Amino acid sequence: MPEKAKVAVLISGSGTNMAALLYASRLEDCPYEIVLVASNKPDAGGLALAKAEGVPTFALSHKGLSRDEHDAAMDAAIRESGAQWVALAGYMRILTDEFVVKWQGRMVNIHPSLLPKYTGLHTHQRAIEAGDSHGGVTVHLVIPELDEGPVLGQIPVAIHAGDTAESLAARVLFAEHQLYPRCLAELVSREASPEWLLERVRERAMVLPESDEISSHGMPCFGIVKGKKFAYFTSDHHGDGRTALLVKISGVDEQTMLIDQDEDRYFRPAYFGDGWVGIRLDLGENDWDAIADWLSRSWRAVAPKKLAGLLDVADQF
């Protein structure tokens, strides 16, 4: 089994969702492990649970510190733990944009409503007062806008006649404990999923002018309509065990330079010659802006001058 993804969990209270994540991580097929439980409240109950389970902890009160100072200290502790992902589990602090941007795409939160309904606090009471048939829970990626990141999963929970915010919250908590470990497991695994990686490449390739996608030699490939191909997506091609993007380059000198620079990431693709380089996508932590740049450059290498000129004009705006 591949090495498990390392996750830091931030809490402010009893840490029941942290516990759900932790105990799920002990299952043999779980793709993540909890390497740190951190809190802005040194007396948070979840810290004691984590310590009892042998998980490293970090606590730093936010009192007397600016938000920037506290977030910087939390970030340093997370990075020192080796965590690659951050899970917020009842962390009752609004994070600075700087902190969020550093972990964007790699930080997840659980919220007790069916987003986009009822961002913020008092979600159960607001659902009851609105006459909703269901409350629920959402797991989402964290972005600077509060509770507005891309949704990873939801579970609706029926609102009963006579429900109070407390009685509804108690049932929603069961759903939270089911949903969060599953969504986190799917999130940390997707960067090794050929289907997910292909979709990310497709999104960036198909925005280039007159691009199309076909299958060639059993691989998805991208080209200019009725023209040359500028990118191939490979997954275990000829049994090489790699998931990669193949793009055009200037020649053997650039190919050699790239491979010397990072032999784990770059490689000479079999049967493609010196004018192509393979970029592995299954190593995690892909720079998707850089991938988009590679695709654009490769597209330019095969595009007719008139078409390439249109892209140059568009790039000026």
C-alpha cells in the first residue's frame, strides 16, 4: 500500500470529528494518518484524547496574539509535523487569507448545514426557523471566503416536528462522523487517481483555441482540430507504472536538462523521441499553473502562426 497522506487536524473543543478522523485512520485501507492535533485552546478536550492515542499535539492560545501571529505559529507547527493536508474539525477561529492561501486545495472543513445554506453560526436553529425539511452537514475545501469552498460531500438529516437546535445537532453529529473520514480519504487519494488527473489536464488543454481530444494508441491526446497533437495523457503506458503528461519541447538538450533537474518528475517517453518530455502527475503536489503553461507552450509549438497570433492577442488582455 502507498505511504499514507499526513494530515494535521485543528480543533478548539472536544474534538469529536477529530476522533472520527483518527479512528478511521487506523483502518488498514485508510489512505491518511493523523500526524498532529493542534488547538488554539490549551484546555481543549480533544487534545487529551489525541495524546492518549499517541498523536503529537500542539496548543497555543490566541489570547494576546494578533491573528497573523497566531496563524503563523500554527502554520509552523503544522509544517514541522510533516503534514501535507489540514483538516479543520471545530476550529473556531477565522483564518487569515494568507494562511488559507498557503494551504488552499489542501485544507478541508466540515460545516453543520447543507451549504450554500446557512454559512456561519447557529445553522440548526436557522434551518428550523426557515421551515426546512432537512438540515445536514457539508465537507468542503477551504477558501478565503467563509464556508464557500468547493463541496466534497453532503449528508441531509431530516428535521423532526418539535426539533430544537440541540436535538437536530445531536443527529447531525452522527452524519458528520460518517461523512468527514470518507471525504478526507477521497480527497487525499485523488491526486493518484488517473481519472481525476486526466480531468485536470483536460480542463487546461481544452481552453486552448481549436483544441480537441481523441484517443491515440490507447491514450487520451489533445491536438488542434485537423492539426497536430500537442499533448498526451498516459497511465501505465507499456506497463511503466506512471501517470503522466507528455508535451513537446525544443529537443534533446532541454529534455536532458529537465531530467537532470528533477529525474523523479521528468522522463524521456518511450517511442516519442527527443522532442517530447514526460511530466509525472502521480507524485502529488502538482503545480497546475505550471501544467497549464506547459500545455500552452506545447500548443504553440504545433499551432499555425495565424492561430498562435490570436492567442498572443488574447494574452494581452
